[in-house]
Amino acid sequence: MASELGNSKKAWSVLIVSTLAFTVCFMVWMMFGVIGIPIKKMLNLNATEFGLLAATPVLTGSLIRVPLGIWTDRYGGRIVMAVLMAVTIPAIWLMSYATVYWHFLVIGLFVGLAGGSFSVGTPYVARWFPKNRQGMAMGVYGAGNSGAAVNKFVAPVLLVAFGWAMVPQVYAVIMLAALVLFWLFSYSDPSHLVPSHVKFSDQLKALKDPKVLKYCQYYSIVFGGYVALSLWMVQYYVGEFGLDIRVAALLAACFSLPGGVLRAFGGILSDKYGAHSVTWWVMWVSWVCLFLLSYPQTDFTILTINGPMTFHLGLNVYTFTGLMFILGIAWAFGKASVFKYISDDYGANIGAISGIVGLAGGLGGLVLPIMCGALMDLTGIRSSAFMLMYGVVWVSLIWMYWTEVRRAEVMGRNANAFSLKD
């Protein structure tokens, strides 16, 4: 009994400090979502160049996820997370000294390593809990995505008061403090490690598994879309609705905050009702929201018997923010449910699989901001970003229907496709 109580205390201590560390890492990873706006003005960047700037940290944060997941399986999450956080601190600090575009791109690559922390903490915290509570544990840890919202609260205040260069300096100090707390209150358990003879190439063979590819597709929208919009939304509010950067950041947090914090609740729902049921409804809610968000501001004129009559059709800032809030909640649940799939199907290889799926999500967060910028430069329509994501959701829904829903009975006792139980 005493041993179980001690392990429970360690498990919760690991979960709490790991979530704190991930929140700080994600805050740093999303830094360009706010400071990128004055940098864009300073360097006179177009939308595509801004998208590349915002996406640069996402590149390394995505590519490093697979090896980090494998190293976590092999060496343990405590040491890998601590080293990762320590490596990013100098790069964060140096960001404040960048003066030209290529400086920001190069330093951003090193800052982006912080984004790989997800693939470390997910298997690390999951293995401290029994299988029927792993969805909850991964959901709580994943709530560190709310670092994107924390960034939108902290960075604008520092930016307005001291200038954009103060933001990376303060973030470097915060990262150092988080590293110290993580090391003091986390633990290692040798029984959580996988055999050392497992090779990198062996772990990557999972990419041949159709289920892994399907989970990658799901995660590319629920996480990749979340990252992309967290980077894109402040400048979207400024450009579309003419808001001040502080007001824009506050409204953008209405998407980022629930999109991070409620991931823990999504994990609990996935434990209770199953990964499939939660993910299925997430995709449909996303489809509806993105359909409405895709519609551009439109003026049209019709001829009546009394002469021309002009109408305006488009979302105002309140309706837009409300839809973004709902989308953030849906994607929070979806991020948790995808990883519930992984813990159910690949419990013995969760580090490598979570790294692969996390890579797909990160690449979504890399490609989508660049494509959003390119589409806006090409079409001149800001809502084209949502049109793109609407198409990605369509792919996920079709794939899910053919591989999961279509195979389930829709009538009778075993009709699970539309029930809460998976």
C-alpha cells in the first residue's frame, strides 16, 4: 500500500511539472505569433514571408519529434526533457539580437527545438499511469498547448511596454526557471524504458502501418491546424478587423486557451467513450465551423423593381471569435482522442509512434502557415486559410468513414458508429 501511494505521488508530481515544462516550451514555440507582427513591419515582409517566419520554429520542432520519442523510450523522459530545455535557452536569448530576416530564420530553427518536448512528455507521463487512465494523463500533459494562449497574454504586454526584443529575453529566463523546477520534482523509472537493441529504422517501420498514417492525418488538422491558427490569428484580427495588437491577441486567445486547457477533458472523454467516438464528432464540428469561417466578406448587388439593392454578407468579429472558440474546444478534444488511439493500439511503442504522429501534426503546423500566406498573396482573400483547412477536414472525415464508420453496424445491438461507446 505504501509503495502504491508513493508511486501515485511520484506520478502526479511528474505529470504536474512535465505539464508546466511543456506549457513554457509551447509558449516559446509560438513566440512569433505575436512578436512576428512588429518584425514583419520592421522588415517589410509580405504574407508568404511572414508565414515562413512563423513556421520556421515549427520545422525543427516537428522533425525532432521522432528521434526524441525514440530517445525517451530508450533513455527516459526526465533526462531527455531536461537536456532539450537547456539547449533552447541560449537560442531564445539570442533572438533579441537578430536584425535581418535570415537571423530570425536561423535562430528560429534552434528555438523550435522546444516544440519537440511534446514527444518527450507524452510517453513519459503516460507510463506513470495505468492504461485506463493514460488518456487522462496525456490529456493533462497536452493541456500545455495552452502555452500558445499564455504567449498571447504575456508577449503583447512586454512588446508594448519594452519593445519586441524584451520578449525573448524574458522567455529565456522563464525557460531556465521551468527547467530547474522540472529537474527538482520529476523522477525516473528504469522499468519504463524499452530494450536498447531496438533500432531507429525498426521504429520507423511503423510508418507502413495504415492506422499510423490515418492517425497522422487526423493529427495534422487537430494539432497542425491549432499551431497554424495560433501563429496566424493575431495578424488575421489586425488585418481583417483593424484591431489593436493587444485586443487582437486577447481575442486570439479565445481560440488558443480552450484549444490547450480542455485537452485534459478530451483525454477523460476518450477514456470513457473511446477514441473513435470523440474523434468522429470532433471532425464534424470542425467541418461546420470551418465551412462558416471560410466565407469571405462579400458585398453583392441585386436588381429590384425599385432599383439596385446592395447586401453585405460576412462574419463580424463577435461571430468569428465565437466560431473560433468552438473550433478550439473541438481540436482540444481531438488532440487527446488521437493519442488515446495510440495508447490503445501501441502501448509498448508509444514513444516512437507518438513521435511519428507528432511529426505529422508539427509538419501540418509548418506547412499550413506558409500555405495560408501564399494563398492570401495569391487570392487576396484572408479566409482562404480556413478554406484550406476545411479541405483537410474533408479528407479526415472520408478516411475515417471508410476505415471505421463504414465497418460498424448502424442498426441493431452492435450499432456503435453513432453511439457514445466506442
